[in-house]
Amino acid sequence: MQIRKATCDEMLRLWGYPDFQTAPPTARFFYENIASGNAVFWTLDISGELIGELYAFLKIEEDGDFADGSTTAYLCAFRVKENYRGFGHGTRLMAAALEDLKTRGFLRATIGVSDARNEALYRRMGFSVRVKDCYFDPCARDRNMRPESDAEGYLLLSKNL
């Protein structure tokens, strides 16, 4: 198993877009932030197969409660392929990302959660502080590159590093 930082071009390939120009707004937002250094993209590979991904945005312009660029970073798009879940792979990926953020000087990490199963997982990982209820997704972008609203809403949790 290998956990490593990946590039914006690898993110596009993983998401199924041949290049930046054909990617939709959300993929372009991730790409631009990885390329500029405002986002970090980690992958989890087993025997050459990509089985997991996790992103951290260091600053979210629209709302510093998510990520303020100095003390708090926002984790999102945390995924592990279904047949690899339950073996601790995601926990190792999350631990590596959190350690990297800590070495960068961040004191907290936040993560959004909308369902009870994921909330229980994140709370087990130490995301125990309820920051607020949210009704927009800072990383999902509309065609004008503004955050998309989320009428259902979700919870923003945080963890001290």
C-alpha cells in the first residue's frame, strides 16, 4: 500500500476528463487549487490500483470556517473503493493527510458530513466538534464558478491536529 501526493492532471484522469478544457466547473476548481498549491491531493494505491483519494483545501475564500489558510484546512472528496472498505485503508489515508497538514502548521481540520454512517466514521476519527450546519458546498462549483447551494444541508465537523 502506498499513500502519496498526486497531481492535478492525475485528478482529471481519475475523474474521467481528458483535459482541463473539457472538465466541468467543479473539476476545474479542484485542478486550479491543486496547481496553485491551495489544495493537496492524496491517493491510496494498492498493487498499482488507485483505491482511495482525499483532498484538503487550505483556504476557502467564501467561508473561513471551512479553511482559513493558516490554522484550519478543509477535507473533502474522501473516497475509498467499496470492496476495500472496512480494512483500515481509509483510516491510514486520513491519518497521513492529517499528519501532513499538521507539519504544514495547521491546527485544525474540518470535514462535511451529510449521512449518519459517515458521521459515525468521522467522529471515530476524532472529528468531534460541531462547527455549524451548512447549506452550500464550497468545492462544488456552478458554471459561474460559485459554490453550489445544498438545500438538504450537512454538518461541518472539526478535529484538532
